Amino acid sequence: MTPIQTQTVNTLKSEGFQVVEINRDIVRLIKGADARLVRRDGTQKRAQHMVVDTKVAVIRGCV
């Protein structure tokens, strides 16, 4: 993480957000239904869809 990214993440964590994932370019945080992405330059965006649990089974052909 870059220093400015770390500063933004720490600010969000102090507001109650929890880190879900740290990638090379972004950090994903979540607080209830509010999900955020923090970019390398420290800017943040609201995430539209975030799957926290990746153990999802897809059943094809069911109605």
C-alpha cells in the first residue's frame, strides 16, 4: 500500500469500516451495506457489488 492509501484506509477504519481484501492496486472495505474501494492515489469510490463470501454455487438449468 502507498502511504496516502494507508492514510485513507486508516481514516475509514476509524469510522468503523473493516478491510475485506488488499490487492495490488486497491483495498476493499465494508461497513454494513456500505462498501468502498481505496485506490493507490488515496481516492475512494463506493463499490456497487461486493461478494464477501466466495463460496457461491451456481446451479444451471433450474427455474
